[in-house]
Amino acid sequence: MTRPIVHLWRLVKWGRVLARHGALRGIERDPNTPAPVRRLARIARFGARIPKVPTYARAFQQIGPAAIKLGQALATRPDLVGEDAARDLSLLQDSLPPAPFEEIKQAIEQGLERPIERIFSHIDPEPVGAASIAQVHRAITTEGRQVAIKVLRPNIEEDFARAIDTYEWAAAQIENMGGEAARLRPRLVIAHFRQWTARELDLRREAASASELRENLIAEGGFFVPEIDWSRTARRVMTLEWIDGIKLTDRDALVAAGHDLPELAATLVRAFLRQAVVDGFFHADLHQGNLFALADGRLAAIDFGIMGRIDRQARLWLAEILYGLITGNYRRVAEIHFEAQYVPGHHDVAEFATALRAVGEPIRGLPVKEISIGQMLDGLFTITRDFDMPTQPHLLLLQKTMVMEEGVATALDPDINMWETSEPFLREWLRSELGPETALADELVRNIRTLRKLPELIRRIDHYYPPPGAAPPGPPLPNVVVVQPLYYGRAILIALFSAAAGAAAVLFLH
């Protein structure tokens, strides 16, 4: 187990980078920041030159690959890092200089456990993309098919393991301080971050996500997901069908090729709604660099490392919330929040409905094409603090993806009517899901499942409520050491002396 002083040293070192980019200013000034965190921020910026305008994305890029991914996750949390920081982090470029091809070649052979000549007849040594976790090379298989090979960077798992270990430790300390920090649930944020990176660091899981999404979107003919070559895929190597298309970042090339941009935008909206609302499994990184227009007019997606999943009940709540806000039924939207236990029961439904009205009414008089889903969802976040609403990370990931998808669609077609595209889809899906036939079928299924659980339920009761004299087992406890105030102060002092010594050494050398 890593010692607390090691975690503190890493935090101070990373904090120095953040300080040089002005990224700690908001933490120090926020009245909700716990005092020990403010002190650590002051130590980290000791002697640093602070720019007037913070550059959060550059700071996270400079720290390293794990920080880049963490920054992308924090971009979905304006309630945690602030609107300005979230906006800047959303521009974070997930790119690094490529690893040498000899190392990549060795990684492919080790991952697939075969000499590379028996698998591919040619591999372009120049990568088509190099991100923080992996890089991609174009290749031709021994059967003559063009493919893309995604390969993990050398030693990337170890780098992430060390960083996430410290993230978890820091989140536990902060959450233990209570108050606003506890409501924002930083430990849950890092737990979800660990899940995301676990999927990205095992390319078999990313391949499985792509395969599942491909099956789900068969009905959406205008949206294409490349096929996985499972015979050439392993934990550190993934091979998939090569896509010849134009990135949506190149608008001029799209126009020159004769693509129907409004139709591409509409296809993107329909495909996303089908993923999020119908299937509950969605591509959560739908930025323009991951989307291509194919020659036949279809839209293609790549990079399936970050995927979101929400269950059917949550999808129903979400669809009802969006539809209720569109139609002005604030009372029903408020009731859903209480039914879903997003709002603690000690609050008043009517008061929450009034707060929702304050978000919805300002946009009701606007032309529909001027109404932004992103702005509406941002407005919802502003009332979470007043009503003690715990963070729902799965919905935050969906919110981030909706805002991203809206941005891509409007870049393709500035006149796209997001509401006219979404409202009929949501209305029809809700009608089919909440109709009497569906309700009766759901009730029958629930009753049958409940009856089947009875034998196991009785066994569990016997286990957790044994006869007198036997103690039931306790629940598992998290394996994180919470620093006591006395030790914390001593560790801060050590970190302060270390930072001062480091600063003195830098001044001496320069």
C-alpha cells in the first residue's frame, strides 16, 4: 500500500504544474473548498508565476496520460470544477508524440503471440493517430484486407495504476471532510473514472463495446460501426475494419465531396437518441474527430473506449424529464426527480417544480432552433446544490455526450432544429414504454422474477439473521487510509519543506 506521504508528494508535484497554469486559483477562492485543500493548493503554488487566464487543458496535458483522461472526465463536472474549468477541459486534446514503431511492433507480437509477418502483410510505421493511451496504425492483413490496428502504449497500465491510486486516496480525504465536498461525491467520480480507464486499458473490452454498438444500430442504416477482427484482437491490441471517410472536422472537404450536411446532422441525432433512449448503451465520446462521413453518405464512428450505460428505468425518467421540460410540465418533472431519489425526500416537490420553472420558462418563448439542450441541462445543474442533490455520474456522462453531440450537429447544420428532431422520438418512445400493454407486461415480468427470487431470499435471511449467539458478517470496508488531522498537518509540513527545497534547487540551477 502506498504511503500517504507519497500521495502528498505526487499531489504537490502535480499541483506545481497546475499552479503554473493558473489552474489552482478557483480552488483557493471557492468558499466550499475545505481548508486543508486550500492550504495544499497554496503550498503547490509557492513561488510559481501565475498567469492571468488559467489554461486547465494545457496543465493536464503536461502532467501526463492519466491526467488527460481525468481532465476529460472532469469536463463533465461543471458543478465540481466550475463552468470555466469545465469549458476549457472540454477542449483537451488527447494526443501525445507517438511511441517508436519498434516498441509498437514488439507489443503487437507479444499481444497476439505470433510473429507479425504471419498476421499482417504490411503495417505503416507512421501512426494515423497517437493518443494518451494508445496509437493507431494502418495495416493490411495476410488476406489482403485493410484494417486499423490500435496498440496500447508501453508501460501505460503501470502509469495509470499509480495515478489512480493517488486520485482515490485524495478523493477519500476530501470526501471525509464533509460538507459540499461530500455531496459532490468525489470518490464515486474516481470510481467511475477507474471503470472508464479499465475499459480503455483492455482493448478486448473496447472491441466488445464496438461489437455491441454495431448490433444495436443495425436498424439505423445511416450510421456505421466498423467490424472487429477478433482473430487479431487481444488485451493490448485491437484490429478493426479500416474506414475511408472524411472527418467531420473538415467541413470544406465535406462540402467539396457533395455531402448533405443537414442529413448527416439529422442522422447523428437519430443515432444518438436510439443509443441513449432505446438501447441505454451509447458512445460517450462523439466529438468531430471520432466521426467520419463515408462516400455513400453514411456516418461512421470510431474510438469506443468511453461508453455509457443506463438502465431502462433511468431512461424512462430521463425521457420524461426532457419531454416535461419541452412541454412545460414542471410538476411531473419534479415528481420524477423525487421518484428517482435524485432529490432527498425532506425537500418539497412544489418548491422543486418552481425551481425547474425558473430553468424552463426563459427558453419557452424562444424559437425552437435557438433552444440549446446543453444550456437547459446546465441550468438544471445550477439547482442541484440548493436541493442537496447527490451527483449521478451515469447521467453526467450522458449530459456531456448530449452537449457534445449537439455541438457536432449544429456545426454541420447551424439551422438544425434539435427539438423538432428529438420531441417526436421521445413522445413515441414514451407512448410505447408507458402504455397499458407495456405496463401489464412489465408487471407480469416483475412478479415472476420476484417469485423466482423467494428461495434465495430465504437463504439470505438465514445467512444475515442467524440464530442467537451467531454474529452476521459485516459489510466490506474500503481499503483507503483516511489521514488524521495531526498526521495530516505533519505531512503538509514535510511537503512544504520539500516544495521549498525543490524551489530553492530550481532557483540555484537557473
